[in-house]
Amino acid sequence: MKASQTLADNLQLVLTDLIELQLQGKQAHWNIVGPNFRDLHLQLDEVVAAAREFADETAERMRALHALPDGRSTTIAGSTRLEQFPAGLTKTTDAVKLITDRLERTVQTMRDVHDEVDEEDPTTADLLHAFIARLEQLAWMISAEIMTASASVADPQEA
């Protein structure tokens, strides 16, 4: 099978956000300070590892479909849907919110392209399903660092 331009473009969007998520995860990992530092520091490495693995799987799937992945820094910086991570030291509580937001934004990109991907190539859509499940799990686990026992299901970050 050869990917259409639409499929290639959709997978490139996913690839871009996964690479950016990996970079932002490391930026946070290196620069967080505060309560629960060690736990969050280690969790961020899990985010980075998942993003790296999923980016590689996406790029290799693109090549299997005769599409060309573009992981150059200028491409990533110019087309990611993720907001830039702040410079400098970041409090752990702020980092939890920032990384949870980046995880959810990356998942949203996958959900945004899912139907078009599934229509053309259900096998690739299956990859997106697995990526979404893991990234949502990571978002939940990280956001739990600042949840309160009284938080509602509708808004897990309310305090």
C-alpha cells in the first residue's frame, strides 16, 4: 500500500507532536523543582520514552507506506501543535499541569486525524489507538500528582 498525501500529512502531524512531546518532556525533566521532585522526574522519563517509541513507530510506519517522515528541528518547531514549554526552573505542580496539557494536546492531534487515517489504513489507526491509550494513561498518572481526594471526575485538577 502507498499512503495518499492526506495520510502522509496526517501521520506527519502526529510525528511532529510526538517529537515535540519528547523534547518538552526532557526540558521539564531537567528543570523541575519542588515537592515530589523525584517521582515526577522519573515519570517524565516515562513520557519521553513513550513519545520516542511512538515517534519511531510512526516514522517507520510512514516509510512502510512509502511516505517520507520529516523530523528536522525546523519542521518540528514550525508545525507542532504543542505550546512552547517555558524556559527556566519549573515548580513540580506547574510542570504537572504543563505536561498533562502537552499529553492531552498530542492525543487530540491523534484524535483529530484518526477518522481519515482509519478510512485509508485501519492498520495505522490501530497504532494510534495504542498510542492514545498509553498517553492518556500517562496524563492520568501525572495529573494524579496534584489531584485531591475530593476532586470530581469531571475536573480532576480542582482543589
